[in-house]
Amino acid sequence: MTEKNEELHFPVNLDRLKLLLDELPWNQTQLAEKISISDSELSKWKTGDRHISQSALKRLCDTTCCNPLWLLGISDIRVPDISWKQLDIAQASGKLNNETQMLFLAMLSMIGGGIDHEFIVSTNNLFMELVKNND
């Protein structure tokens, strides 16, 4: 039994972690800094010497637009549905006009298999900018 303040840790799929890290535009030190861990901690994940904490998994997946279940080897869906969630929130708050909504839906329709990380991040950033401009 774990104590209340003890965080859960998970084994990552080493092949998927390596694939993700190879595709990122940052080196290992830069990524470690972005997700608030040490470079040595990231090295231990890569070798399987240490499991990833729940909070670090969330930060890694948020930063890289990666589905945590894919990274853990549980799901074959690599890209999370974060963009669809953002769209639902914006629609519910009435922040999107029809033209902006159609543009974003068109961009999302291009996200299928094999779209690179940079495109996904750019799409999400553009969406957030469009929502902000419609406030």
C-alpha cells in the first residue's frame, strides 16, 4: 500500500521513449529542463533503470503532445485527443465563431497517421491564439 503523498511510478516502453526522443527538436538536456527533471533522471528512464513518476509522465506528454498510454505501451494511439478537448471547451464557452471553428476542424482533419510533432504543436498553438483573439 502506498502512502498518500507517495507518487505512482510507471515503466515506460523503452522503444517508444527512444522513438519520441529521437523525433523531438530538443536535445536531452533541453527536454529535461522543459519537464523539470534532471538530465540523469531522463537517462535512467531511457535505460529502464528508473520508472517515470505520474507527474513527470504528465509533463513529458503535455510537452511533447504524446498520449501517455502510448508511451507506456498500453495504446497504439500516439497523439492524444487534446485538440478535440480544446475545441469542445472553446465551443461550450462560445469563444469560436463559425469561420474559426471550420478552419480548426480542417486543420484537425489533416492529423492522421504520421503527422510530426511540430505540426501538432503548431496546430494547438494556432488554435489557442484563435480562441484568444475571439475573446
